[in-house]
Amino acid sequence: MTMAMTQSDIPPGPESADQRLAEGFAHHVERWALAQGATEHVATAVRHAASALSMATSNGHACMALQDLPHLPHLKHGPDGLADVPAWRRALLTSGVVGTPDVPGSMPLILDGDDRLYLHRHFDYERRLAQRLMRARGAASQLAADTSNLQRRLDGLFGSNISKDRLQGDDIDWQKLAAALALRGRLTIISGGPGTGKTTTVVNLLACLIELDPSCRIALAAPTGKAAARMTEAIRQRASHLPEVIRSRLPAESFTVHRLLGVTTAAGGFVHHAGHLLAIDALVIDEASMLDLALATKLFEAVPESARIVLLGDKDQLSAVESGAVFSELSIDPSLSEACVQDLSALTTTPADRIRPPKPLTTSALTDTVVWFNRNFRFARDSGIGRLASLVNAGAAQQALDWLGSHSDHSVQWIADGAAAPTSPSLQRMAAGYADFIDAVNRDASDRGAISDAFARFRVLCAVREGPRGVTAINLHLERHLRAALRDFDAAESSPWYPGRPVLVLRNDYVLKLFNGDIGITLPDEAGELMVFFPEPAGGLRAVAPVRLPLHETAFAMTVHKSQGSEFDQVLVLLPAQRSRVLTRELLYTAVTRARSSVTVCSGPGVLAAAIAAATQRHSGLLARLRESASTTDTP
């Protein structure tokens, strides 16, 4: 079943802020070209190109292909009906405002040799990021001379994978191999879905690093506060098998990337950068799929050349909201050279002929750095959530609909609700999902831990913010439902604050130590005053007065993007009534895999099938920049 979405499928809307910004930028570039002596025809072409490029970057692309530029009457057209790419190239390069990789100058636009058109800053980020990553890939780590001693360490740390029957048949321990890969080199990229063992692997790797060097300075970070807090909690939970002397040296806190780098008053500026490096020996980044191009570049440039970098993420998840799909591109090729295979075999006592990585999606210059974790220890591949995730990833729309329609697995429910607004079955399921939470609030509002735990077990995830099936409308509905169900509380209808109101922080506040993605619950304190209680990284809850909160919103429902880095026992996924560009298999996969035990999908069959069939495509030249950098960087 093939369902391709075209621009005509998307209803027109009023001019957006992005469109206004694009047009303003385009007119500025046109005037610049005219001032450089370009003809009116060429200046017009540049204006169209600049506008299209600006809109592409606002939609997450790092660049755009010349063949995607609009038709212009004065440019020659090729036989396929597209604007002639050589003609576009000639026009742009004679405009006086378009540079090339060899001679970028101070031009606002850059055109590379493969007909990719960039904003100058995005090309610069790609080139700098590629150069830094290739230097990390090419740097050999200093391993202990006694390989047998390191073997014993790895055997001891990963021995539980065998004792817990995690390995079956001809399986080999890719967790152990990933740790060995990170000990062998200074750049390691581990991709796997929830429950595939990424955190366990990192805990054991950190234990190795600490044994090798007890003074090793390790930093843990993630793009959002919620993901950083979950990382700290997960590492603490999975470190119980380690000796106390090792556990005591594990990092006690994870940072947001912004907090790690140190935000300054300058726009986009950080305390730590290429000229003022972080004082660390190893950096582990969780939920790396949320890193955008600009932030990734600034982060990796701030890491000392001698430090190890370990990226954890899921190549099949949504990419960052901003430009780029950095993690999915970096993790695209799990190939291992023969020399690397021999080293891993020696370090792990795994027969070399059994170390056979999966075939790459495409080749990359980052061989010997990537490991894919494909086995899930939380739910089996043929379990409800595992099976649905696999069908979505494969783009098997009709097969997924047939299986969902059979209702053969109680852990996955499909409510075939495609109405303009959610129908009664969908709304009843949402109310049922929060029933335990409402009971906890009514039972004892002072039992904040039980209330927070009850709220964390269920979440409504929406694909869009606006419209009757979006976050705003669903939060309003569930808010009314909660207010009506509250007992023994007298909260004025005009007040936005009431016991049980969940709050999602939308902006970092470093003074209050609240970060984008943090969720708190509004409850009375000992004096009866309503406060918002947020979980602390080390355990417990911290009260913040509502008037002091940074930008925030009610959080019964949240977007799938906002849910990244979170997990819930049960999830309800609500898709809009009409097809949309935001509906992709990556979005649906991300939503489904937020669930630990059960997921309910509320969608009409056509929209659901279209989402599964539509793969996200983000234009980028990062792989090309990596190849270019490899040709000029000495690598082993």
C-alpha cells in the first residue's frame, strides 16, 4: 500500500511568521545581489531561491536541492519539467551573493558541488561538525597494555547478560562489544529503541573508565531537562551491581546541554566553546536524536580532543525540531573494519567471525564508531508494542491496519476515530487513563509522591498543538474533567490554579533549576497554599510558587515532540482528522515507544495509514562533509 502525500493534500492557511521572515530575507538578498551588479533576472532568481531555502530550514532541513527550486519563466526547463539545474546553478553563482565551499567568503548563501543550497551558517555548522567528528574518530584511545585485565573487567561487568539469559542461540553480546568499541576509540554512537540496553551498557562502560582512571572526569548530558533527569535516575538504578567504590565515583547529576555549556547573555553564546573547553575526560549524551545541527556543533567543539564522546539515541525517532537530523545521519552506518573486528574480538573474547554488524543504510566515513542495538529486553519484538513499532518502522501501513483491526493483542488498542473532534470512545479512554491520578488527588492531596507517580503512569500524546484534536483542546477538556471530579476543594473557576493541575515547563530557568520539559503537579503545601511540586534528580519533590514559574502550560496532553526522553506505562496517541506534513512514521514510532506496557491509537484508518507510509526526509549534506573531512584528516 503506497500513500504519498503531496502539497495539495495540505489545506492552505494564512501566511505564517516563517513565511514573512522568509520573504523579508529573500528581498534583502535580492537587493544585495542588485548592489553586486546582478541582472534583474538573476536577482529575481536569487530572491526565489532564498525564500524557498528559508522556508526549508524552518521546516528542519539543513539545505535544499536545486532541483526542488520553483519554476521561473526566464530559466531554461529540462525535459522532466523541473527547472534546469545547470541554469539555476549559473544564475546563483553569478549573483554575487552565493559562495562555494572552496570560496565561501561572506556570502549569505553557499552552493556545494552536489547542487545543495545552504544558508551560510548551516553550511559552516555542517563543515565544523564533520571536522570535529572525524578528528574524534581518528583519535586512538590509550588502552591498558594488559589486554587480558581489560577482558576480565568486561567479562565481569557484562556476565549478567548470560546469567539472565539475555543471549540466546547464536546471539553475541552487542552491549559488551559497544563498550569495547568505546574503550578502543574516542567516538562511539549507540542507536537502539527503549529497552535495548543503552543505559546498562553506559553504566558498565563508565565503571571500566573509572577502574582504568579513578580520577576520570565524566559528564552526562541530554538535550532536555526531563531527559537529563531520567538519565541520572536510570544510571543510578542500573549501577546496583557495581562495587561501592565505583558507584561512589559515578556522576551524581546529568545536565541539559545548555547548562553544561553555560548559557551567556549573547544570543546563541555559551561559556564553553572551541576556545574555552569543558574540563572533562568523557562525555555521554543521551537522547541524542534531539540534537539539532547548531547545538551539536557547539557542543562537540567544546569537548577536548582527548576526551571520549558517547552518543546514545534512536535513529528511528523524531529528529530535532530545529534544522538537521544529526543523530540519524551519524548512526547510519554500523560497519566495522577488519582491524576493528579483530580488536573487539581480543577485548571481548568474541570469535571474530561472529562479529557481523547489520548492513548500513548507506555508507559513511564514520565506520568503526556505530553500534545498533536491535534486541529489546523490555518487550519482545512480537509483543504488541514491539510488533506495532516494527510495522511502523517498516512502513507496512496495510499490514499494521489489518493487525490493529484484529484486536489480537490487549496491550495495543486501536480506536478507529477519525472525526473532526475526538468521539466518546476516545474521550472515555482518556478519562479512564487519568482515573487513578484523580483518585489519588481526592484521597489525600498531601501524599504528593503517590499523586506524582499516578500521573506519570499515563499520558495523552498529540501530533499537533492546535485544532479539536490538538494539545490545547485536549488539555482544556481534561482540565474541565478534573475540576468536575475534584472533591473537598474550592478552586475558583476564574483561576488557572487548582489541586492536581499538571504543569509542563516550556523554557529553561537556571535560577530555579527548571528546564524545558520538566513536569510538576499543583498541590497544597502544609499551609494550604497551592504550589507546584517538581521531582528532584536525587529523589523527593521541590515546591515552586506558581507566580515564579517560567513559561508553562497544562500537561494532561503533550505533543509527541515534547514527550521525547519520557516513558509512561500507558500512552494514548491522538492523531488529527486530516493528513498533515507532521504525520510521519518517525512521529508515530516515537509516540508508540513512549509506552512501557500498553498503547492506544485514536485515528481514522486513512490518516493512520498515511502516517505509517510517510517517512521523514530532511535534506542535509553532513555525510558529504564527513567524506570531505575524511579525505583531509589522518585516520587509522
